[in-house]
Amino acid sequence: TNASRGIRYFATSICVVEGGVPAAAVVHDHGNGERFEAVNGGGAYLDGTRLARREERSLPSAVVAVNGQAPGPGGWAQVRTLGAAALELCGVADGRLDAYIDFSASGLGSWDYLGGLLVCREAGVDVVDGTGRDLVTIEHSARRAPVAATPQLLKDILDAYVRLTSTNDNRR
């Protein structure tokens, strides 16, 4: 939607999945020309520079990107709703954002997030569904809401997600 409306926050995101495992990914930000790349077991890169370990933040100081609308306050400092899941995940990977949560009722397609998922994982960021399960699927009917955060922050983010979505189990 961002691209079709002239909002310069959109990406091309490609992820090669072999045997059910993300093998390689490229996420190109068309707004600023940045390119994120990752290879399974080979690290994550932004414009050729390896993404370094990032500062860990606690939930009360976290900046969290969301897709959809959070059903209530999550306990984090600030929210960003930017509208490009792959880029938002890459933002968590490089430290611009502290976490990402998909609150959309219909769920994202795997093509929306798998590129960003591999970039995150290779940068030391966990990406799971709302109950902490692995998220890799290429079957559209099996899609689930992605949640991403650094290992230290993930439990608090998942607790907030479950609390906020407890009345709508189909989001998990």
C-alpha cells in the first residue's frame, strides 16, 4: 500500500527458502536505497557492513513498530506504525527499532516478512509468532503474526502481545 500511495517507505524483499529453512535474503529499501542482506550462518549486513550487536533496552524504554492497531497500551515507550514489515524487521535488526509486532487481524503473508526474518536472526534478533513458535512457513494458510525482539526483550514483548490479544486468539 505504501508504494501505491507514494509513501516512500517500501521495499523489495526476497528470501530463498530451502528445505523449510531461510537460506538467503535481500531487503532493498526503495525510499533511501539501503540494502540489507543475510545468509543463513553468515551474518546480516547493511550496505556491505556487518550488523553489530545492538544495545539491549527494557520494555519501558523500547520503541516498538506495529502492524495493525494494538488493542491497548503495551507498556513500551513509543509506537511506530510504518507499514512495511520487512523494513521494520530490518530496523529491529540494526537497532533503529527495539521490537516489531503484527496485530493485524488477517495476518501478513510470508513474503512480507521472511526476508526481514532472516536478517533479524543473523543479527541476533529473535523472530517468532505470538506464542513463541517458529514462524517459517511458505504456506499462506499457515501464516501467523510475527513478533521480533532482542533475546532480552522478547519475553516482555510476547507477554504484552498475549495480554493484548487474549480476546482474539486468531491473531496468534
